[in-house]
Amino acid sequence: MTRRNQLRLIFHGALVLTLSMMVEAPGLFYAFGHGTDDLVRFYLRQAHSVLMATGIWMIATGMTLPLLELTERGITWLTWSLVFTAYTFALAVGVFIAELIHHPLNPQDYPTQMSQLATMPWYVRWPNIACLAATGATSLIAGLLIIRGAYMAMRDTPMNDIH
């Protein structure tokens, strides 16, 4: 089961990295015609960076999964929490960027992301907040499981078998 989850993390990590590159390609062409304070350009860059880091995190976790001392349930939770983290963030940013393209905002009028989100219709605002909350919660679960698995693996040394 560990090998299956390991392959699942590597596969979805590669998909997220590819998605990150697909976000960056149109973002690069968009950036040529817009200033550095443009909100769409900023969020495309943010989406690229966070998705890239998440994909790398998933692949790195997949490679180290056999070293962690976790139960099968813990490994499953770790795997699916990372997968869920990546795709909910991609959905949140995609919805937000689509709305920014549809209804452009002046960054001087709305300096924070919360003020920008508050001006958007409810059908964009609440799904975006829900996706970001789910992303944060599931990435916290993944981080805590990795810490626990690494700590439990460090506690079990060959010297313990001698005593």
C-alpha cells in the first residue's frame, strides 16, 4: 500500500507541476502588456509559485514516504491531504483570476486581497474562501503527519533493538 501511495503522490505532484507551468505560460504573455501592480499578473505569479512548491512537496514526500513511521491509515491521510491541498488551491486561484479578468479592479482602490474578495459576488467569494480554508487545513494535516512520521522514525534506532 505504501508503494501505491508513493506513486500516487509522485503522479499528482507531476500533474500539479505541469498545471503550474500551464498557468505560467499565459501569465508570461499577459505580463508583457501589463504593469507590475496589475492584480491578475500578481495572482498568476502567485498561483505559479504556490502550485510549483506544492508539486515539489508532493514529489519529495512521495520519495520519502517509506522512511516515515506511519500506519497505513496515516499514509493514506498524508497522501490524500496533499492531493486535496493542491487541487483546492488551484481551484481557488482559478476562480479568483477568472473573476479578476471578468471584473478588473484598481489595486489602489482595493489594496488587500480581502478587500478585493469582498467586492466580488457571493458565488465567487464564498467558494474561494472555502477552497482556501480547505487548502490550509489539509496542508496542516499533511505537515503534522510528516513531522509525526519522521519523529517516530528517528525514535526507533538500531540501538533500541540491542537493549
